[in-house]
Amino acid sequence: EGSGGGGGPLSVRGKTAQAVREALASRLRESATSFTTTTLLWYAEALRASGRAAEARLLFESILRCCNECGLLSQAIDLKTGSLWGNFPYSATLLGILRCGYRLSRPWTSL
């Protein structure tokens, strides 16, 4: 529904980057749970790609705090309590952690 230009819930045609960010942030706040992979891969990486690496790192670290004692995450996270929901452990989320962590890491030359 949102992939075409029909103005669906995910439509971005004709909107400024700021309007898209605000719409996404609003949708994330309204949700009871967040699909973890979406949060990790799309939102955190979009923040980093738009020059907001500090915000992306904060989001990434807050998601990591939701890991269980073995460092695993489920398919979704309750945004209010941090409790894990859905399929567990969720391999796509684990791959998202690796990918996002790699992209957010500082280059060795800066250490």
C-alpha cells in the first residue's frame, strides 16, 4: 500500500526529509511494540546516514539494553517496558545488531 505514490501510510513522495522523520517518530511512539529489525536496520541506519550518528548510537545502545542475559533479542520489543515479544531468538534481529553495530562503529584510525 505504501510503496506506490498513492499516499499510503509509508508514502514519502512529495514530503521533506523532516516530515518523513517526524511521521516515522510519531508512528514509533504510537506503537505498543516495535519490530526490532525495522528499528535496528532502518531507523538507526537512517539516522547515521543522515549525519545523526550520536542519536543512532543512543538508539542502538537502548536496544542492546533489552537483550536477555545471553545477549539475545526477540522479534519485537515493548517500547514502554523493554520486554521481548514474538519469535525468540530472532535471527534477523541478531544479524541486524551485527550490521548496525558495524556501521555505527568508529574507524580504527580514529581510536
